[in-house]
Amino acid sequence: MARKKYEAEHENHERWLISYADFITLLFAFFVVMYAISVVNEGKYKVFSVSLGDAFGGKDQKTASVASSDVPQLIVLPDPLIKRRAEAMRREKERLTNLAQKLTSTLAPLVREGKVRVTQNSRGVSVEINASVLFDPGDATLTPESDQALRALAVLLKDDPHAVQVEGHTDPTPIRNALFPSNWELSAVRASSVVRLFIDSGVAPERLTAVGHGANIPVASNATAEGKARNRRVAVTILSALPDTTTEIPTR
């Protein structure tokens, strides 16, 4: 019987090429993904940049494209409109601060008695007058004692260019009579009475607004008599002349 001869199998020394090719493919895919997520979407960035500029009062912010490590980026350049707006805000705040100081000085006796408070915030300057200084309980007719304080206030407002909003406030105690079915009407008519006196004192009518809030915006607790007395008030707000900025929200 003939003997079969088996040739020894030769080992394949090139099998590492398969693993190497797989590794190179995965590495290439990895860098493609990394590059894709690192590239700035220029269109969306411009929309964001314009919206941000509008929010600060500018509508023509300039953008420039620069290359850094071969990745496109956008840099927002300083806009002169932002600087001008900041300067306008500074001047307006200074004017309102000076006005607040004059109001405090003019109404000093009532301020010391705690019947008038003068405050300032981003909305403007507010003069909060206790209702007991201006009206009899449940009434919207100005008392003779209120005339001097309100006319002194009107003298300062007469030549001032700012818009003025007069707001009437009450406590939550229900009122129901032939003149005022609710606190809404009482607060609104009280605000209108102050506006009418300002107009009679020479303040331009187009600058004035009367608003009635009823008992909806308390500044103290209504659980005590003192708190209720504090909430019965008229607030005269000299509004800041800086316009509100409006930004339209784009649809997705």
C-alpha cells in the first residue's frame, strides 16, 4: 500500500493586513465624525448673532470668518450701536436719579412721616403716596390737603419730558356702593383724579396714563391694619425714556 505524503501547511504571514485595514477604516470614520461635529453651522450662527444684536439694540452687527486649525469660525465684531446704547442708558439713569432727588426734597415732610416713598429702578422713578394723604376712606375725590403735595409734584413733572403712569391701589376689603361696585373702579377713579389734577397744573395730557389695579399688587401684608393702610396708595411712576427692545422669535 502506497504511503501518502502530506505536505506541511505553510503559515499565512499576511493575515495582519486584514486587521490593519479594519483599524484604518474605523480610524477614518472616527475622524470624519469628529470633523463633522466641529464645523460651525454658519447659517444658524448668523441667525443667532442677528437675534442677539437686536436684543442689544443693534441690527447690523458685522461678522468675520477666520480659519483656525482649518476649522471655520465666526467672530462677532464690536458694534458701535451697543456703545451708543450703553451711553444713552447711562445718561438716562443720571437724569432720572436727579429727578428722584428733587422729588424727595420737594416731598421731604411727607417722606419723613412715612406717607410718601420715592424709589428708582430700571422702569423709572416711582412716587408712592399713601391714600390717606389724598382721599377720604371709600372716596375718589381729592381732599384739600392733598392739593399742595400733588401740585408740587406737578411742578417738577410739567417741564420733564418723560411719560407718567398713575396707578391706583386698594386693600382687599370689599367695597360696594352706588359709585364703586368694586375696588377696581375705586382704584381706577382715584388714579384718574390725580391725572386730572396734573393736567390742570399744566402737565401735557398725552404724557399721562391712569391705571387701576384694585388690591392685586400689595406691598405689605393685609393681615394687619398697618399693612392694609400701606396697600391703599397711589403710585406716580415717571417712566424711563429708553425704548423697550423687541426681538422676533424665528420659527424652527
